[in-house]
Amino acid sequence: MSRAVCEHDVVLDDRNDPVLIELARDIDQRCRLRGSFQLRSGIVADEYFDKYLFEADPQLLRRITERMVALIPEDTELLGGLELGGIPLVTMLSQLTGLPSLFIRKAAKDYGTQQLAEGGDARGRRVVLVEDVITTGGAVVAAAEQLRSRGAIVDTVICAIDRSNPDLNQLPSVGVTMRPVLTKRLLDTVHQ
């Protein structure tokens, strides 16, 4: 598989890879919705990739996470799934790799253990974040900064779909590299 490098991410995205093309087509057919959708970023989009449609499908979930395995840096110690969409992905990815997982909340609980990351101590350990769809990277930036303030090493996020515009992507400003399985460009290419 050839490696294409984008300005804001590293992509194992080879349009000559028939397995990736088939996955992109299946995700596109299952998850692309048309209408008016306000995204977390505040951007209004005329189409939406409903990640819950592939995350709730055990076959698609497995296929996407099998592709994620190759994107994990070798020195990874923990996989951190962002609430809510990253949780099914990180759970399956942990099963496939044997790496322990963390479940990263949007904010630390104000009761009980008051944890931001459930599942273990990330202090001094390399955590690779796992997210479903990234548009601006805002949720990833917030999680990375909060984990870093607690002593974790965070410099990579793996995502199922990168739908970001490089001009709006916040990840480079905080030193986080994105490694997507699929890009909006590839999904648009296979869209029928």
C-alpha cells in the first residue's frame, strides 16, 4: 500500500486498495445522510456521516477497526476512546490489539472518583486517542490538553473518518497528528 501524506495528517489512503475502496463504499452507502445538520463545531453541513450507523453494525465496526490497527504508532501504551463515538471503536481496537483502553469523558465527573479517563492511569504513558469523525478536531484538542495536564503523552489521534478542512483543523496547533482510516475525499470519490 502506498502512503499519501497530507498537510495535517498521515493517511494510509490508497485509492488502488480494493479492500479500502470496498469499505469506503459500504460506509458511504450506510452512513451518508442528506439534509441540514449542525455539527459540534457549529458548522452547518448539507450532508452528515452518521457514525452510529457503522458503530452499531458489528461487521462494519470490525472492518473499520481492523484498518485502524495499522495506524497505531509502535510506542503506544494506551488507547483512549473519546466519549461517545470513540468508545465502541476503542473497545474493538483494544480487543484486536491487546492494548488497554481508556474511556475519555468530555469532562471529569464531579462525583465518585472524579475521573476524566476511566480504565487506568495515563500519567507518564503514551496515549493514542481514538475518535469516530473529525471535522475541526475540537473534541480531540480538549481531550489531549486535559490528558496532558494530568501527565499523559498525547500526540496522535486515529479516526474512522476525517471530514476536516485543513484551514479549520485545530490539531496541528496542539501538536496532534491525525491518522484517519477514511477521508471525506475518498468517500466522495466512491459516492454513487
